[in-house]
Amino acid sequence: MTRAPSLAALLLVATLLPCRAVGQAPDTVPPERLAARQWYRDARFGMFVHWGVYSLLGQGEWVMQNREIPVGAYEWLATTFDPVKFDARDWVSLAKAAGVRYITITSRHHDGFSMFATRATRYNIVDWTPFKRDPLRELAAECRRQGIRLFLYYSQLDWHHPDYWPRGSTGRNSGRPESGDWSRYLDFMDVQLAELLTNYGPIGGVWFDGMWDKPDADWRLPHTYALIHRLQPAALIVPNHHQAPLPGEDVQTFEQDLPGANTAGFNTDQIGQLPLETSLTMNRSWGFNITDRDYKTPQQLVRYLVEAAGRDANLLLNVGPRPDGTIPPEADERLREVGRWLATYGGSIYGTRGGPIPPRDWGVTTTRGDTVFVHVLAWPDRVLSLPSLGTRVIAARMFATGERVAVTQSEAGVTLTLPTGGKDEPDRVVVLTLASRRR
Ligand code: FHN
């Protein structure tokens, strides 16, 4: 890996170079980014990792805000962060066993602490803690070694930085001076983003979060997006701003909701043309929460993955590692369980697209070429009626066993007679081979 550029060079890269790119017509998406979007849609399943100083308190990643911990006290807490049991190989091997194709890790969350080596502030894991190692560097190397793509979560919201001013809806009781220079804060972020996209090899993309704290502020997005697209043309921009997609973005992400739903209260119902993703907690917390035992069952997680795929969306399933760097056993076993399911049924998820039948009470469909996978998630009866697929079904069989499924079809639709067994399966997958629409 090349020697990290000086802060001056980074400032130049971060502040001046993007200007040239900004002139481009919005969204003329270069081929390598289109290819990266395709890869992303085929990947279907990622592992989200919320890990940082907040893990020490075991009350989730919002503890600084929720307990109104002043900057000084939180800075002291950060000096005690020493995750000696962190092992990138363990994390990536678990991700592989789970069947995920990419990992999205918090390089910096709202507490403003950088989980990577940076020249932009000493408030980072290498300079501020006894750990002195750069977990992102180790993870990036191990992801390359095991063929997993690494995405970087980057918080635009900052409860620590003095220049995050004027304050937004949060971070008001952090004891910072009531002053600051917003453009200096934006420069600071661009310098860090330049480091993240220069010092860690090829990065799958940047997962932004926190803009909703100051929705009316000028976040200088075209500038920052152009910087990212310039430094790594294949890197995808995944913004969790809960709005319809903006120019320069590559993925539309939803949180704790399937696309189109809004039980969380902040997800938009405007679904654009970009690849889709939904992020989900395995219990109720993103960051490690020692008392949050409300874990979803492996069956519920498999079903959510399938429901997302049936809506043409990826699932980004979260883990909140413990302060020593280990993965909670409840999360470990659930990831491996989902991985075992994908080892059998992965062919009905990876590389597919949602549809052709929109989501139904009984389940969803996914498709690839002339094959349609009917995911029967909840259906008490043997006979299942489907609308017309626009062409003839020439064969139907159970995905796992190959058992033939009886089909009757007319212009009005298709009726499948499901086998009696398998009702306790999280997802009974019927494979329909269609007469090619091409012929
Ligand atoms: O505030 C964050 C939260 O801590 C977490 O990172 C989630 C992940 O999608 N996003 C924000 C809440 O919308």
C-alpha cells in the first residue's frame, strides 16, 4: 500500500480536485460504477457492523446523546478503548459463513470518534487509545484476502467536532462552545473521506448517515460525491438520508423497513430506480447493548432476507461487536444459521431480481433469466394460485428436493399444488421454468 499522503496533499485532493468533476452533467454514471451497481444488486446480502467507543458502555451507539455525556467525559472514555480480542480474520470468516458478500462498517459514528488512522484529528483509535492499531486496515486486507467487499459507514452528524455548528436536532448537551465554522467541518469530512478512499485499497462504497440531523443545511454533497467518484470511480454512494435519491448517489437505503413500508416513521415511500437496500438490527440495537436480548429468530432473519429480495432489495444485517472486539454469540449463531440456509437456497437469492409477481400475503418471487423462484413464506393450503406470468410454465419443482410440483395454467393464471411436507421451513421455494419469452 502507498505511503499515506500528507495532510496538505489530502486537503488539496479534498477541496480543489473535485471542482473539475462537479462540472460533469449530473449522473453520467461511468461504466465501472454501473458494473459496481450490478454487482451490488447481485450480492443481495451484507453485514452491517456498528462498533466504536460507545460499545464500552453496552447501551447502544446513541449513549453519548441519550445520557448527555459531555465531550470531555466521552474523550476520557475513549482513552480506555482497547479491543485486544479484535481479529479481522474471525469477523470476515463469520461473514463468509453467513453468506454475505459485503461488510459495511462504522468508520466514524455520530460520537465523532474515528475508528481508523487519520491525520485530520487525534481523536482516533490509533492516536487516542492504547490499542494503537487500525482495525479498518486489518479488515480491508482480510476482506481482500477472503473476497468480501468492504463498505465504509461515515457519519455526517458529529456530537464531538467543535465546527459542527450550528447544531442540529441532536448533540446539544455535549458541552461544546456555542460557536464553530461549518465549512471547516465540511472540509474535515472531505479530508477523512479522501483518506478512506486512498489508504485502504478498493472500497465498495461509502454509507452516509446523519444528514437528517440538519436537513436544511448545505452539506456540499455534489462536492463530496464528486470527490468520492473521482478517487474511486467504482465506489458506490449509499446515503441514509431518508429522502428520495439525489444526483451522484448509487443506492437507495431504507432502515428497519422493507422498501415502501414505513413502520420506522422516517423512511420515504418514494422508491427510485437505484439499487435498493434495507438495513436491519438483529435485536433492537445497532451498537452493542448488553441488556437487549430481543433477538429475531434465524427463521425471521431468513424471511426478511427473502422479503427484501422479493422487493428487489439487499438486506444489510447488523451486528454490534462487544468492546473487546468479539462478536456476541447470539449474533454469531444467527449469522451461521442464515448462512446454512443460503448454502442450500442461495441460488434463489444471489444474482436474482425481485418479481415478476409483486409481494403477496403468501410470499414473494425472485427471478433470473427464464426461471422464477416462488418463495412460499406463509401459506396454509396446498393449492396456491398465481397471476399469469405472461408465458407458459414448462416445469415446476421444489428447489431443495427437486420434487415435481403439479401445475395447471390458463390465461388467467397458474395454480401450483404444493407437496404436503416442508411447512415448518422458513421458505418453501418452488422453481418455475418458463417458456422463454425470447422465442
Ligand atoms: O442514528 C443512526 C443509528 O445510530 C444507526 O446508525 C442507524 C443505522 O441505519 N442509522 C441512524 C438512525 O437513522
